[in-house]
Amino acid sequence: MPSDITGTEVIQEDRATGQRAFKFLQGPIFSNIILADEINRTPPKTQAALLEAMQERQVSIGGKRMPMRDPFFVLATQNPIEQEGTYPLPEAQQDRFMFKIFVKYPSWQEEFDIVRLTTAGKAPALNKVLDGQDIQRLQEIIRRVPIADHVIEYGMKLVRATRVHEGGVPEIVRQYVSWGAGPRACQYLVLGGKVRAILHGRSHVSTEDIQAVAKPVLRHRIVTNFNADAEGYSPDRIVDELIAQTPAHESAIASNPATARAVETMR
């Protein structure tokens, strides 16, 4: 139920006065890191409650708004095998997630370590790496990473090329896509590109960074049609072909006069 996630109001009695009043007991959504395991097994009302917390960073209970504590980070899993008794997440809620990542089987060494460590009866030793303030500072640093206009335009071209209802889209999109990605995809391509640039020791974002995060950002925002399912065109395959067809050089990316003049000046 939604209250299992958001919390609920209970009646408490003041022993001194005998008066009763409602007291709100916070649910797990008020933690800093949330793991929603098999999220597609929750009913739509519960999914909607989680959606409000993710988008508005607040929970509405009894006519009151209660904000989340920063940092606030949501992870969710879906079982790709069993679909009986599930409630598929609507596209609007999937759009709230920055990445969709496929977790494959572990490698031989990873699986060996899993078996050895989890069957030995030894408790793992955990060491604190970051606290909440460190994470917030890192988030601020990421947003200050510079990105050139032509790199932003490159990410926008990839996203806008998925919108089948707009003109000038590639033939593969017209054939196999029923709905494309929205503005959040552009935002997350840029933010993901900034993170990747920092992780690779660079202080600026390149088109390679945008390409590297394109699949996890776009795969859950591209809705394919029956033709794609019949011919084996997954969202990942469509993203690969869009990357191959979209020019990545700055002179070819510049699409408006202001950007074109900036490129010419840099030359």
C-alpha cells in the first residue's frame, strides 16, 4: 500500500492530559537511499506515491507536504522473467529514472567471490566512504563541469531524432518507434556526460561522453512498436543506429547561426 512506503498517521494519547492527537510515522521513503525491489509488483497507487517523492521531492499526507531529506536517491529493480501479477510502470514514471541498466549474470571470478564470501559465515566489514554532505558537494561540482554548446546540441539531436511525430527523423525511427524521448533525456545525457568526463579525468564534456551514456538514458524512453518486436529491433539497436547516423564533429553539429559563428570563431 502507499502508506507502507510514505508512512501513516496514528492516534496517540497524551497520558498526562488524556487528549488524543494524530502523529505521523515516517515510512522508508524518507531515507536518503531507497531500493524498491521488483517495483512492478506494486499497485498503481503505490507507484504514484513513489512518483511524487521522486519528482516533487515531497510526500503529501493528510493535506500536509513533507519534503525529502537531501541527498535523495532511488534505485528500483524489475524482474524481466515473471510478468504474472505485475503492474508495468507507465512511461511517465520510467522517465523519472535517469538510467535503465541491465544487470547480467556475473563473470566467473565475480560469481566465485559471491559464493565464497556468502557461504563462509563471515560478516563483511563496511567502511564509510562518503557522507551526505560529501555527496551534495560532488553533485554541485558535477553541475559546474563546462560543456560546449555543440556538445549539448549533439545530445539534443540524438533525443529529437527519436520523436517519430516530428519531421526529418531517420527511417528506422519512422518504422520502429511509436513514441520518443522527452526533454528529461537531454538533461540526463548532459549530466551523465559530465559525470563520465570527471571519472575519466577530464574537465570538459565531449560527444564521446554523450554517446557512452546514450543507451542507459534512452532505452526506457523509446517506445517501440509491433514492427520492431517482430524484426528484433530493440531500443538499444535503435540508439546504436542513431549514433552511427548523427554527425559528431562540431562543424557538422552546429545547427543555428549563433553556434555556427562560435565554431567558426574557434577555428
